[in-house]
Amino acid sequence: MRVTHIALGLALWCAATVAAALEVEEQRSYPGDGSVMLRVLSTADLDVFEPFLLRFQEKHPEIGVDYTVSSSAEVYRAIQGGAAFDVVISSAMDLQFQLANDGFAESYASDATEALPSWAKWRNLIFAFTSEPAVAVISTERFEGLPIPRTRQELISVLRANPARFEGATGTYDVRSSGLGYLFATQEARISDAYWRLSEVMGRLGPQLYCCSAQMIDDVSEGRLAIAYNVLGSYAAQRVEGSEGSGMQILAFEDFDNVMLRTALIPATVTAKDEAGTFVDALLEEGMREQKGDWVLPPLAASREEQLSFGPIRLGPTLLVYLDPLNRRAFLESWRNALEQGLE
């Protein structure tokens, strides 16, 4: 019995240590009328997700929600390390799939999960509730007098022809640290050589590298960037459609779409599984709605497969290809070679 107590103590200490080490970007608690406080770990910014949280509590006032925001890489490391959460939401499909594949997710089934199309779930472990394209956002002032690119090749041509205008003014993800950025980059490189050509052109222009879409969009809005490449379309639309986005424009590329599915899973560390299932069901009901509505995150119906030239990115074992250590090392080496001209 003493050994059991020691083992339990060590497990609790390890979980607490992992949770303390988590780099938290935002955190807010929404107390409920009951005793349960659901612990949600997410990559989605609080201002983006709060409308859903408030609607959820209107329907389920007995469930409190503690909502923590961190980067996709941090979310992955925390769950892999045993951090105690009840629901995990991430934009990095490959890292979510890795967690499920490695036994860090609980199986869950309900009417809501059964209603999902087959391409939006995997083995009752991972469930998609949005489909969101990667887009480019430009400063209309910095592009004044230039043709607006409709394809990636046209963007390459504009950047090549105007190096002085775009020097130090292009932004994209630092794929070494951004899980979503790595997902977008590897999936785009898999289907098009244009990714590497564009990376090489940006590399000669002294690119700015970022962890997150919101920061890139901020810098376009404030004039520090002429273009932010591969940001989340939902975040871009929220900003561009607002009054502060009057000086920005989303580039709708005609060559192909790179579309990720934002997913949720119930981790093995869950302590409130019934409430976690209720939360996941509410997410999936939002995801299956036919119209976008007032929530900035678009439903699955917004990007049906037959309407896309590419995507959404598939939930399946192929997501693990670029997570293999050798493949990841090779990809990052190619990425560094393409961008090293403008990096120190």
C-alpha cells in the first residue's frame, strides 16, 4: 500500500510540474453553478473562443470552464507529459493525431460524433469542428500600384520584381517552433513546388518569423509587414472585416487551398469525462451548422471537400510522416536553406 501511495504522489507531482512548466498565453475561469470545473487546454485565442464558452454555459450553467491558451507545440508537450486537462483543442492536426495514436486520448462516442462525416473524425478519438484555410494578408498601402496576386506564382513574381519595397516586410511562421506553421508548410510543400520557390524569394527579402497568426496580422495592420503568409483564414477574416482592418486585404489564391481542421480530443488525464463529452458535443454541433453565424470560427460546412481545389488536410496516419524525426530534420534543413539568406 505504501508503494501505491508513493507512486500516486510521484504521479501527482509530475503532473503538477508539467502544468507549471506550461507556457500559458491566456487563462480565464468561468465558474458554473455546480461543483465541476472543466479544464480546457486550447490553441484558440480567448477573444475568438469566448462567444462559444458563454453560449455553452447558457445551456449548461452547472459546468464551470477553466480555459487555458497555449501554443500548439506547448499543448502537445503538456499532454504528452501528463498535464491534467479534460478537453484539448488544437489547430495542429498532426500533433493531435500523434497524441491519439500514442494513447494519450480517451475514446468517446455520442450522437454528435456519429453525425460527423468520416473525414472529420478518427476512431472516436479526434473530432473536427471547423475547417479553416491558410491565407495571405496584405497591406493595401504597401501593395499600392502593384497587381494583386491571384496565385502563388503571381505572388512570387511581384516579390521578385520589387525587392526594395518588400525588404524586411514579409512575414510567415517560424516552423521550428510553431506546430500549425509546420503543418501548413509540410502539407503545402507536399503538393506544390511553389512553396519552396516562394520560401527562397522571401528568404532573400529578410523575412520576419512568427509563432502565431494574430501577431502577423497585427504587424500587417500596423504597417510593419507588407504581407503575412499562411495565417489562419478565420483570424484574418475577423480582423479584415472589422474597422481596424480597412488597410488590409485577404488574398484568395486560385491555385489551391490549404485547409486545416481544428480538432478536439478528450485526453487520458480527464477527470470529468461526462462533462468533457458534453463540451465536445457542443463543439461538434457548432461545427455541423450550415451557416457561419456570429462565431468567427467557420463550420465544417464552410469548406466542403467538393468545393475545394485541395483539402481539407486528411485526418489519418499520413499526418505522422513529417513528425518522424528524420523527416522533420530533413524538412527543417530544407526550410533553413531556403530562408537562410535573410536570417542571421
